[in-house]
Amino acid sequence: MNETTLESGDALVRFLHNFEQERTSENAMFVLQCLRDSVVIIPCTLRMSDEDAEQIKKSAEDGSIVQTKDEIGMKPDFLIDQNTQELVFPVFSQSEQIPPDYGANFSNLCMPFIEVCSTGQSFDDVNTISVDPFTFNFRLGKELMDVVLKLPTMIDEE
């Protein structure tokens, strides 16, 4: 595999689809290996002060350059599993997997999945990452996150 193959998310969707059709350990491993080198989309809420938001709005109107006063951050969204009431960290293989009514509420942050696993392991109150939760809903608990972190890259050296 090469990075270009992984950019669109098509390879990941193909592996997720194969796993959904035939839930074997081999197909699960293909998903994990593809995830290891994939970049995923994280729905986030933009956090900024009212003063900075006003400056950005003014900049959009007059084209001026914005110098923010306070720190701007991105807070990932979390879903609640209806069965267990636990928080789930949703990530998406591609924008087409995000329902429009859900995605309209967030800004998207793209991040390598391996970094998502590191981040996911640091959450105290979130034990699961869900890849494409509204379609495939491939879930990784902290043990599988650890497996992904230990997998070697499958990206071909050129």
C-alpha cells in the first residue's frame, strides 16, 4: 500500500465492508492494518473566546488579518452507546460516511489513526473508538488500540 491509496479512505471502506460481510479474524486484521496507516476524520467543536469569534467574523466581512487574543482549540465529539451508556470516540474513514445532519454541527479535523489511538488511550472516561459509527461501526477497545500502536507500517517505501 502507499499513502496515496490511503488518502481517500476507499481502501479502509473496502476492508470495513469485507469485515462486515465476513467477520473473520483475518478480515479484522486487514482493517486494523489499514487503520494503522490511515488518516481519519474527527468531528470537533471549535472552542474560542467570544472576542476572538467577533474578530474572525469582522475579518470575514472586511478581509483583515486576524490575530487571536486567546487560544483556539478543537474539542472532539463523543457519542453515547445506547446499550451501555458509555462514551464512544467516533472517527470517520471519509466524509461520505458522516451523515449530513450530524456533520453539520461540527468542524472536521483530519488525524492519522495511530495518533487517534494514542489519544484514545489517554481518555479516562472513553474506552472505545468507533470507526464509521453510523455505517460500519467498527469498534476498538483499549486492547485493540494497543494492537494498532504496535503494528508495523504497511506503507511501501519508495
